Amino acid sequence: METIRMTTSGAVVRYLAAQRIEIDGQAVPLFAGVFAIFGHGNVTCLGHELEQAGEALPTWRGQNEQGMALAAVAYAKANRRRRIMAATSSIGPGATNMVTAAAVAMANRMPLLLLAGDTFNSRIPDPVLQQVEHFDNPTVTVNDAFRPVVRYWDRITTPEQLVQSLPNAVNTMLDPGDCGPAFISLPQDIQGEAYDFPARFFEEAIHEIRRPRPDNRELRRAAAALVAAERPLIVAGGGVHWSLAEDELRSFAEVHNIPVVETVAGRTSLVADHRLNCGPIGVTGCTSANAMAAEADVVLAVGTRLGDFVTGSWTVFGGGDDVQIIGLNAARFDATKHRSLPLVADAREGLTELGAALGDHRAPEEWSDRASSETSQYHAYIDKIAAPETVTSVKQPDDVEAATDLPTYAQVVGVVDRAADESTYVLAAAGGFPGELVNGWRGQAVHSFDCEYGYSCMGYEISGGWGAKMALPDREVVVLVGDGSYLMMNSDLYSTVLTGHKLIVIVCDNGGYAVINRLQLAQGGVPFNNLFADSRVQQVTPVDFAAHAASMGCEAETVTSIAELEAAFGRARASDRTYVIALNTHAYRWTEGGSFWEVGVPEVSASPDVRAARAAMDTGKADQRVGW
């Protein structure tokens, strides 16, 4: 057997560089590169090998370990899980900074390879710099913190273990049902140890993502349920995108005359003006989608994990326990939720075969007509609230009338929505923008939207925009971010300037965590510790976000109106570098709609408002679908 003697680090780099995936008939590198921040736990061995690899496995310098790993998640999303970025850190805080990003990938079912340095396998130098000692278990290091938030975890204690571990990690990340992040811990001494690796281990490998087809018995049961349905509804989840099933979804809906609603991850599965697209469903959804869900008798859930924001904490389907859900999903775990009829399959193949089983069956025309009527009202509402006219007054929570001309989030989204074309790709995350953008972004092209709401991670926006632009260099990536998220994580603005990955970033300053202030008030609370004005501060000092962005090399400006924002957006599109536009926005005006959402409200309280909120919560819970 031919062997090649090299270090553990060298073997990791050479193996990753040899992996390919077929996309549109062409074999391209599976791993587009490695985001890296070096420290004593990875610079001397892994860093050396990455430098030697050069363009075979490009290295991109991050500013924060969490940010670079979030960029890797967004890169995978933009590539529909077909290409992967790795991220490497030193030991200790560098490693644990990536735990949050691992959880984002895990919740969103995204591939992400994390390579973290570790303490010495020999333990002779212990305790080493950045080591957290466990008195009762010396095998435990901070890298064990990744176990709950990755799909695959390993610690390499001898070089030859890579021969098994790396293929397992890759196969996990490419499995449509088990897809998620993989983590490999690399002790410092093991990184430099050498082994005679089989030469065939480094041969070029071309991967294809498996497309499981449905079981015939499950297919028959699903088809029978849809044929018997009077008011069927399709819920399009992120799996539609990951399976590249948008065309099959559109064809299935048209042939069988079934209305479609979209989850946050499934947004832009259909273009917004398609006659059967009823808009987004659930807590951040719209009145049309939720009205259709309230009357549906059979729900075909395609590629969705059915999270609480989709299901309204399992109240959005008006028939409650009597509604039949068909779970079309590559993951058995998701396909069987809440007593669903499982249809375990790839979304594209499942829709194709289910369509064939249905033949020429069509849902009643009255049902699709109802969908069109409801959806036209939704679009009219969005057009009205997104119009550029300024707000003249608003009721503050203390019932004091306060004049204001601040733009709303809906109007900001409206600017981007009106200016967009088929090349526009918008990105946001936690905070106020999910509800506003999920409703207000009416994509002209499929796969034109990324709102990280699987883990609802503040700080994803700018780093995610960097990763998305890497994946989609020919598209205009527009990031919408609130002041709270911007202050949490903004350093990858500098990364985009350094690397030439231009973004348009709109920063909406509403004085703190305004959407959580909204939730606080809605559940009987009083303003406390969310807006800066309601926090323990000596003085509320405005942040000059444009000046801050400019200090990192961005082009930037502050605007004060929707008209000015529209003009600035035009300048941003013409710019050749990241362009940041900042503006003050309203803290109390939000897009209405949505559905019930269960949160914890005190059962006992001295406040009558809290007691009333608890009573309303208990009433809402009475409509929940219960049980698995």
C-alpha cells in the first residue's frame, strides 16, 4: 500500500482540498476555504499547513471567531447546502466563541466544519495557557461544550484516526436528513505528529448529495389524504431550497391547485406574485397565510421543522388535532412530528412522486379563489404601510400622544422591496426585522432571502452578509440590521472592505432592543432594560453608526427620511465597496398580523396587567394541538 508521511494538520488540509462536489455538471471544491483566527493552539501546525496549501484551500482572516463561523453558515445557506466553509480557532476562548455559530448551524440544519485547537494529549505541560481544568475528569476540555450543538463531534488523539473521522464528518454534513455542523478537536501535540497515511486517502473524491425517494406505502397514504382533502395547504420550508425543489413545488401547486404558504426559511420558494403564494405563515406571518391555515383540513409540510413561529405554538392550524399533517422531509425526526403522516424523502423527489400519485386531481377552485382574495388583501396592506409617507403621530405606551416623523421598519423594507431586481439577495436575523422583512420582502426571484430565525441569533447579519456575498459574488447582497445587533457584532464590515465583498447595509436605530420592549409591554410588563432610555444609564448618548462604519473603510452616510434613504440606496448600489446607511426608526410602530405565540407569563403577579396577560395566554393555549 502506497503511503504518504505527513502530520495530522497536513493530512486535514490535504484531505479537505481533495473533496469535490458536482454542481450543474461541474466538479468544484466542496470546501471553498477556511475562515481562520490563529493563536498558539493552531498557528504553528494547522496555520503552517494552510499557508502551504495556498489557493488549493484558501484561508480568510476573520475578526471574531463567532463572526467568521456565522459567515460560514450564511455561505452554506446561500449555496443551498452544496458547498461548505471550515472555520478554525485556537484553544480556549477562540474555540468557545464558535459555540454560538455551531448552534446556529445545528438549528438551521446547515453544514459547517469547525476545527479547534485543544490542550495537549500528553497532558505533560498541563495546565497550559487558556486551559480550563476539570478536577474530576482530565479528559474534559472546553471543546466538549460543542457536543450539544453539533451533529458530529470528535477529538483526534492519534493521527491515524483522521482516516475514519474526516469522511464521517463530511458524510454527516452532506446527508440531507442528518445535515448539520461537524466539530473536530485537534490537540496541539497531535497536530504536529506524523503518520504514514494511505495515499488513496488523499485522492480526489467527487460527492453527490443523496436524494432519498419515498416509501411506496407512505406515498399512497399521503396521496389518499390529499385526494380526500377539501381545503389542502402546502407549507414550504427551507428544505425546498436545500433540495433545489422550487420548480417542482411550483408545478405541484399549479397542477393540483393547492395554495402555498412559506416559513421563514422557506421564504421565496415561490415568487411573491404567484397566484397560489399566500405569503408567510405563523407568528411573523401575514393575515392571508394564517387565514388559510386556520381553515385547512390537510397540510403538506415540505422541508420544515415546524418550529413555534411557523405553527403559532401549534395554534395556527384552525382544526387543531383534527387537521391531518403530511410531513414530507428528508429527516425522519421532522417528518413524524405531531402525529404527521410521514413521507420521508428528498423534497424534490417526494413532490415529483406525490404529484404522479395524485394524477390529475385538483383541489376545489373555491379554495384557490379564497387564497387569491386573502392574498390580495395582504399585499394591499403591505403596500399601504410600506409607502414612503411619514408617520405623523403614534400612541406611546403611556397613552401620551407624541408627534414624530420617524420612518418605520416597514417603510425601510419597502424601499428595498421597490428597488430590488432579480439579483437582489436580502439578509437579516433576530430582532425587529424578521417580522417586518418576512412580510414586506416580496421577492422577484426564488432563493433571494436569508433571515436567520432558526436560532434567532443577533449579530448574524453583517457576518452572514459577508459569507453570502462570498457565495453569491454576482448578486447585490443587502443586509438589514437593527442598532442592537449592530452593536453586538459589526467587525466583519471591516472584513468585507479588506476582502472586497461589497454589501449594502442599512442600520435602523430605534434606541435599543425595541422589539423585545414590544413583547415586554404586550405581556403586561413595563418598559425595563430594553431601550437605552429605560436602562440603568447616566445619559443616553446617540451612536454615530455612519462614522463608525466609515472608520472601518466603508462608505457611509446618515439619512433622516424615507426619501433620503431611497436616494442613498441608489448611491450604495453604484458604490464599489461596502456602503452603510444609518437612520433613526420608530420604536413602537410594527407590522400587524401574525398569530398566537406562547411565552412564559407569570401565573401570580401583583400587576393587573400581567394577570390579564396570563389569562390571555391561557386562553390562547386552549387552541393548541397537543402531543406527538
